[in-house]
Amino acid sequence: MTNQDSNIPLNIDVRGDPEYRQKTAEALDPGNILLKRFRRHPGAMIGMIVLSILIVASLFAFLSHYPVDQSDMSNRLQSPSITHIMGTDALGRDMLTRVLYGGRISLSVGLIVVGIALAIGVPIGALAGYYGGQLDTTLMRLTDVFLSLPAFLVVILLGAIISEGTFPFLKGNSVWTISFVIGILSWMTFARLVRAAFLTIRELDYVTAARSLGSSDLRIIVKHVLPNSIGPIIVEATLEMGYAIVQESGLSFLGFGIQPPTPSWGNLLSNAQENFTKYPWLAIFPGIMIFLSIISVNYIGDGLRDAFDPYKVLETVGEYT
Amino acid sequence: MATYVTRRLIQTIGLLFLLSILLFGMVNLAPGGPLAGQGQSRHIAPEKAAILKRQFGLDKPLPVQYVIWLTGNDWMKVDTNGDGVPDGIGTRKGILRGDFGFSFRTRQPVLNEINLRFPNTIYLMSITFIIALALAIPIGILSATRQYSIFDIIATTFSFAGQALPEFWLGLIMILVFYAWLKNPFTGAPLLPSGGMSSADSFVLSDRISHLILPVATGALGWIAWYSRFLRSSLLEILPLDYLRTARAKGLPQRLVLYRHALSNAMIPLVTLIALDLPYIFMGAVFIETIFAWPGMGRLYYQAAIDRDYPLLLAVLIIGAAFIILSNLIADVLYAFLDPRVRYE
């Protein structure tokens, strides 16, 4: 639905008025339409604000007076107060500081997983959808195999194997290895989405035109087809980030993910588990963080889905003209 | 239809075969092979480890190990005492004949371990799931028929929140509130038990139920959120359709229009979705059973991962994958069966 050349208003009486022409051009600009629709979704806007606060707070976690990993036995297990807003843990470490540093880990795992899943899924889907035939069958069979895996159980298995020893390029349970483990089991939705989009788009006249003008396959895939299938990919990427955060915290909660003393929301919860009925703040705050980040991401995804909905985009254009 | 199902069944077998290779490969990714962790945790001397390796057949190349795992080794000569010379006939039957090998930890047949735990998971998860559906369907219907009412707004907000609540955190909070904070007003004991299947030796219904409440509530919440949202949106798509207007115009009471004509169509995608979701409901058991000390498959898998009990892990993974493929097949067939517009060639 996005208009390739937005400077040419379609079906609109321009009347040669430059101001009007400017306004319609702005109104038809796909970016403007998206932004306008996205801003109208209250949940998405609140989600955006909350997620931004979480990201900024995690980035500036180093401003805290308290060291992230230094025990202070005189201050252990203090309940939340002005000096320690989220209390302290069994080693006297400030929970707020650890939760914020944990946010760095959990949120970056979310981003890296989406990056890995996109890097695997988009090329597979594009090749399958664009070329079709035998290649399509092979790649989709591979996708089916991965979709039939009990993903989270495999993540647990791989987490357990990785924490066992050192691999050539994956060392221990770092942010990268955990993201890798989750990422290689998360690309299938992208492959299917991209393939479906390519199957319809590759038949369109403008693609035939590009081909007859001598564009290479790579150029057609990257410059002509991919940009027009970006909507569902972005929506799915947002939601995938939420799943990735849940999986990382779940994995760390079970002890196969990020290993202490490096904090992540999951292993903070796992540490709290022993004595949380006596010291509930240890369990409450990391969980609230997981909850807030996932609900924000889900609302943002919902808003983006509405914004990219072609029927609603037409409505918005209609309001202008 | 019959040809379609047959073709899908053949595909399923191929898929399972590929999956078994993939999973077998993953387990053998562990540096030093599957026995490495065993050696570390039990301080087995290197010579002893080499003997064990030969006894388990782990000295053979991976493809050979895979074939043995699949078809057994009772048709070939094996090294039973681990001295490097083949001296006997193998006893393994292979997973194709239902032999998943022995657990590293308990030295019991893997299938025995699974059979012991499986009924407990079925018990917990089927109750969870039935309760989830029993609540989600009315919530979804009310939300859709009264779109944008106060009830709908509250329900949709809660369903968004419910889907964002991780089970492992919700479980801890449940224990905090109902075990640590709230007390039984008569006895002063915790209101609800924090884990286990029962505390009485004999069967006491109230005791069983009180042990079910927290794990069931924790497990059901996310599914209630998910299904009520799904049913709401699929009903909202159907409610403005012409055939319902016709039904109303013919004088059919609103109740009949809703329950007989609208709901039966809205339920088609829901039923398919439920078939697709079934395996994941059981996977959720990993967290629920770990937190609430429930002796089921989920906790068995978690324990096996801690012990690096690879035969057990592999068996659960293969069974899980088969379960997922089967539920996909059932979902497709159900969809074709329920919706006369869908026809497979």
C-alpha cells in the first residue's frame, strides 16, 4: 500500500496550489502516516515511554553510588528504604543497581536475539519466496524441522551444554552465547512471513518492470521487494523481543542462562528464590522489570500492527484529502 | 481427505527423522561427548572413563552411534566389558523399538522414569487447561458482545497484562501471598501449601485441591488471557457479517444467533489453535513444576538438565517434538473437518 513515489498525489485535484501540493505530499508520505497512526494508539505510546525509561535507566546504571558487585556485609538484606530503594540482597549489594545492570543484560539479549533471528530468517524467507521451486521446498522443510522442536526445552538443553565447557567461538554463558542459543530457535516466524510476502510481491508488475530493465536478482530482492514487506517484519520483530526477554529470564531463572555475579533479571529472581518469603523485595522488583518491559514491547507491537494495517493507512490518507 | 492425511503422515515421518538427527547432533555437541559432565561430577579416573565410553558405545563415530541409538545394537557385536575387544551381543533395542536407553543418573530405563512422572503432569496440566478454557470462553464472548464496555476494557487490559506475566515470577508471587502472607484464620497455618501434590498420606480430596490451587492459577492465567483475546477478536470479525443479520431479521432470538450461529464459526479457529497449543501447555510445566515442587515431567526435565542426563533429555525432546508434529497434523485435519470451506487435495 505504501506509495513508491509519494510526490505524485493520486486521484487528487492539485489545482496547482504549491501549499496544497506540499500538504498532500506530506499527507501521503508513508512515514508520516505511520507516525500519525502510531501516535494515536495510547497503549503503544505509554509502552514507548516506559521502555525508553527502562533503557535509559539501564544505560545510566553506572551513575549509581553503589558498586554492582561488591558485597557489604554490614548492610545485608535491608528492606527497601530511601538509601536502598529496592533494598539489598544477601551480600549487601544494592538491588536497584543490580536490577538496572540486569536490565542491560536482559534488554540487550532481547535486541541481539532479534538481530540473529532476522539475520537467519529474512534471507531464508527471501530466497524461498523469490526463487520458489526446489529451493523453496528445501528451505521450508528446514523451517518445519525447527518449528517442530520444543523450543524452550532445546534452549534449556543448549544452555546446559554451553555452561559445561568452552566451544571454539562461544565462551561460557555470556550475553552473546545465550542470545545465540535463543536466536537460532527464533528465526522461523520471520522466514515464513518474508516468504509469504515475497510470494505475492514477486508477481507484481513493478518487479517484472525492474527485471526487464536488467536489475539483478539481488537488487530486486533488496531494493524492490524487501522494503515492501517491511511492515509485518517490524511488528514481528517487536513481539520477538518480548519472547526473547522472557526466554532469557526463564533460562537464567532455571540456572542455565547468565551466571551470577553478572546480574540479569532472571538470575536475580533465581537468587531470590531461596528466601523470598522472608525478603520479598528480592523477588518482586526484578519480576516487575520483566513484566514492564514485556508489556511495553507487546503494546508497541500492537500499535505498530495497527499503524501498518493497509486499510487503516487508507483511512488516514482519507482524512487529509 | 484420506489421501491428504496419508500424505501428511508420510511427511510427518520424514520430519521426525530429520528432527532425530538434529537433536542427536545437539546432544553430542557437548565437548568431550555426553559423558564429559559425568566424569567431572563423579571424579571418574581417565582409564575408567575410557572403559565407560566403550561400554556405552561412545567411542564409535557419531553416525554409527546415531544408527545404534535409532535401531539398537542387538544385531551387532559390542564391547561389553570395555577392554576394546568386541566380545558380546548388544542389548539395546533402539528408539524405533521403544528403547530410549538408561538414565545416567538413576540407571533405570528412561521410559520407566518418564512413565512415573507423566501422569502427574497430565493431571496438573489438564485441570489447568480446562479451567483456563472455562474462564476464557465466557470472558471472550462478553468482551466481544459488549465491545468497549467497562467489562471489555478491564478484560482486554488484564489479558494484555496476563500475557506479559512470566510464569516463574507469578508463581513466586502466588507463594508469597497465599503461603507466606495470608494465614488460615482458624489454625494460623499458611492459607495454601507452597508445593507438592499432597501432604496427607492417604487420599484426601480437600488436601489434593488445596495443593492444586496455586500451580493451576499460575499456569492458567496466561492461557486465559491468550484465549479470551483470541475469541474476542475472532467473534468481532464474525458479528457484523450478513448471515447473522439475516438470522436476526428472520426473528431468531439474539441468544440463538450468538450461540448457535456466531459462536460455532468463531470456535473453529479457536479449536485449531488449542490443538496447536497443547504441546506448549505441557512445556509450561517446566516452570510450574519447578516452583511448586510438583513431581512431573517438567521437573524431571529440569533435573535431567542439571545432571546432564542426556539419554533422558533426548527422550523427552523427541517425545516433545513428536507431540508438536502430531498436534500440527491434528489441527490441520480438525480445521478441514470443522470448516466446510476448507478443502484439501
